[in-house]
Amino acid sequence: MPTSKRQKMINDKVEPTKVHTIKEAVEVCKSLPDLKFNETVDISINLGVDPKKSDQNVRGSSSLPHGIGKISKVAVFADGTEANSAKKAGADIVGYEDLIEQVKKDKNLDADIVIATPDCMKLLGQLGRILGPKNLMPNPKEGTVTKNVSDAVENAKKGQIRYKTDKAGIIHAPIGKKDFDSTKLVENAIALIDDLVKAKPASAKGKYMKNITISTTMGPGIRVDLSSVEKRG
């Protein structure tokens, strides 16, 4: 099969075995030929953890300083004054038992992030089969089970992302859009890396950050020189 014009341009710019500083990796991604849509820039971080061990599952949330180029749709399960606080903070969907029944009926919840107060979690388990597969079930480690729903909603709207190691111990997360300024993409990546270092499990031994690549939605992975982020883990 002949190589496409776009692929030839990528091959000219990307050396598969070459490693770059995190700033250079971002700039290589931005230099690749554009598509008809504004691609997301993603980071993949291979951590030195054993995800089969529950105490080494790394998960949490990170508030990126420049957001990810998308305003998240936020649903909140709360009651009384906490429900009012969620609405004032800008939550798109707010409810409790009525919302649970609606989600059960629809078998769907149209939201990017779901937040709940601790009191509401006792009934929210009913939605496990609906929210679980979509990674929408609120979790205290991600800051989505909280009494301070106002701050949680504001953080979600500002560009907070959630991360979780996959079965291979890799974190995959967006750090912005291709049309972002390079500096903003780098600062978003560094913010996430710093949060991952803070989340390092006490039982994890050896090198924590093993491999980092940055890529656009349809582009190749650009390897990052770990020494350019070494002081962070």
C-alpha cells in the first residue's frame, strides 16, 4: 500500500527511536500536518507499579492550569443545601433519588464528570452497571465524592482531569488541544506529572516514571527524555 502524503510528512519529522525534552516533544506534535479537526494532545506515562496490587493502583484527579480545551458537563448527586451549592457553582445536572431513577430508566447519564456527596453514595451503588463501564462512578480518590461540591464542580469546569492506571500500569490523559500554545501544553503536562509523583504508592519500588510519550489523536507517539522531568520522579 503506497504511503500517504501526510504519512510521508510525518516520517520526515519523526524519528521513532529519538527522545526529546518535554518541550521538544510538544513542538514536534504541533509541527505535524493538521487534520480537518483540532486534535487532542495526549500524554501516556508508564509507571513502575504493579496494577494487580490494589495498593499500587494510581488514580486521582489533576487540575490542569490551562484546561483541556473542552468544558466538561458535570452531574451532581446531592440533596438540600449541597444541591443548591452545586447549581450555583455551575453544575449541569443536579438531583438525588429523582436523578437516580431517571438514570435507571434511561440507562444513561449524559455527563463527563459525576460528583456526589458522601450521603448520596449509599444509593448510588444502584447505578454501578451504568456509570462503572463509563468510568463515571464517583470516587473519593478522584475528589468526586465530597461534601464540598461547590469546589468540586468549579474544578471540574476549569479543566480537571481524572487519571487511573490501566492493566499495564500506564496513565493516559489529555493535556490540551493541538492549537494550544506550546508553553500551555508543557505546563499542563508538568502539572499532571507533579500530581502523579505526589500519588506514588509507598509500596512501589524502583524507578517510578519508566516511559513517557506525547501524541496527537491521529499522530505517532513522541518519546520524552525522562531526564527532562526526572526531578519530578
